[in-house]
Amino acid sequence: MEIFWYSAISVVLAMFFILDGYDFGAGIIHLFFAKSEEDKVVIAKSAGLFWDSNEVWLVAGGGLLFMAFPTFYASVFSGFYLPLILVLWLIIFRAIGLEFRGHFNYQMWKDIWDTAFGVSSLLLALFFGMALGNVIRGVNLGGVKDGVSLYEGHYFFLPLWDSSFSPLSDTPGIIDWFTLIIGVIAVIVLAIHGANWVILKTNSSINHRLKSIIFNLNIALSVLTIFSLAVWQYINPAALDNFKDLPYLAIFPLLYFGGIIGLFFIKKIKKDIHAFYLSTLLILGGITSSLASLFPVILPSTNSVNESLTIYNTAASEYGLSVAFNWGIVGLILLVIYFIVQKRLMAGKIDDMDYGH
């Protein structure tokens, strides 16, 4: 039952990053490349028509996590308290940036909320990437200092950074040079995904230029990916052991590298949906590869005093998981129906659709 819920939550969170990820990416494209008012309006609309429905997947993921792995839920929500508050504010500013932009026809007003939408999208991509970096790096569970736990073994609290700025520190912070690398990779991946979404859903005047931008970003992504793998091996020499012991897990990194290879042919791809599928593979492959490398661990401990959190030592009771199964399936079915209906209603180009504001 633990494996089922682990898989279900992984799928839900992957769906969030695939769907809301193109909203983040559209915001990044909007910030750096949209110059004309027509492009700004239509790119903002490509995110604005979808962001609220896409964030349902994040709410569902959080609910399922609380239901199936309450100890892990309690641990990460207390340990990552500072960045979660920042993420909350960024989500708020992204939303009001989209919703307030069209309230008044003054250029300064529009510029303020365009900046709020773009900067918050960029920082959300960065923070979610660094969150993944923290998970694969590990945290100081129990707050061990001088070999003694300061609190219970499944709790921790991280500052935004420590003075060493190193992932090898005994008391690492949320931001260090390794998590920052993963954060930058996340920004590039979501910028590529957002650019593909803008091309797919709009007739923006910069669509042709975006293909060249995707190609260049893909080069940077390839270099950073190889570099991050080498650094990850340096930080944790056992990082790839799961792939050696269970060769079938190689399917997940193959998805990621398949997306990278495919996007090098972005200028030759005729159907826009195919390019969007390739950037979807980047997100799906990156998340699943990270999770597969850790399984069954879901939050490594950087000290030898307290054991890592796994799907087994953080799960609810067997009875709780069985009850959760019945209600969770109902919720997932409703979520899928909602997703299908919303996507059918918003099919095709959205240039002439009314955002409503």
C-alpha cells in the first residue's frame, strides 16, 4: 500500500509541475522576451486561463501526502517553513499579477503587474528546483550538533543558507551551490516548457524566435545536466546505486535525455504539440529519475545519528492507508474529470478567448 500511495503522489506532483510548469515558463518568457503589448497580453492569457486549474494538482498532492505519509508531511512543512512562506507569497503575486493587469489601462499599472507575474514565475521555478535539490542532497534530520540530536529524529529546520554555502556542511542551508545549480536547471527546463506552450497555444509574434531560444536554452541545459550529475556523485557517491542494482529504472533518465535530444531538432519539428511533448519528457524524466535514485528513501539524512525518512517509516497505519485508498481514488477520478473537461473547453489557440479579469 505504501508503494501505491508513493506512486500516486508522484504522479500527481509530476502533473502539477508539467501543467503549472508551463505557466511558470510562460511567465519567464513574458518577463524577458515579450516586448509588444499584443504579445504581453496573449502570453499572460496563455497562463491566466489555466493557472488556477493547474494548481489544483498541488493542493491534491499536499492532501494525499498528509493522508498517506503524515510524518513526512509534518517534517517537511516544519523544516522548509521559510521557503514555503516565500513560495506562498510568490504564488499570490503571480496570481494577482495576472488578474490585476487588465483592471486599468495605464502603462505604469500594467508594467508593475507584468513584473510581478514574470519575477514571481522565475523565482517559483528557482525555489521548486532548489526544493528538489534539498531532497536529493538530504537534510540534518534531528538537528544533530556534536553528535547529539536537538529534537526528534524526523524533524529538522533549515536556515535559508549557512556561512559555508556548501552542501557538505554539517548544517546545510536551503540555498547552497548545489541546490542553486538544480534551481537554475529547473528555471531553464520550465522556460523551455513555457516557450513550447506559448508556441502551441498562441499566435504570438515571437513564436518563431522562441524556437531559437529553446535551442540555445537546450544547449545550456545539456551542459548543466552533465555538470550536476558529476557534482551529485561528488556529494553522494552512492547517488546512482539504485540504477545499478535495478537496471529497469534506467527508463526514467532515458525519458529526460530523450527530451533533451529531441529538442535539439526544435527548428525542424512541424507539429507544435510534439515539441511540447518533448519538454514534458524533460520534467517527467527529471522528477522520476530523482525519485528513483532515492527509493524507498524520500528524505535522506545527512547525519549518521538519525535514519533517513522512507515511505515505510513515515506512512500512516495500514487501516489509515486502506481508508485513504477508497476516498483517494474518488478524489483522483474527480480530478482527472476536471482536467479533461477544462482542457477540452480550452482546446486550440487562445488568442481570441476572453480572459474575463
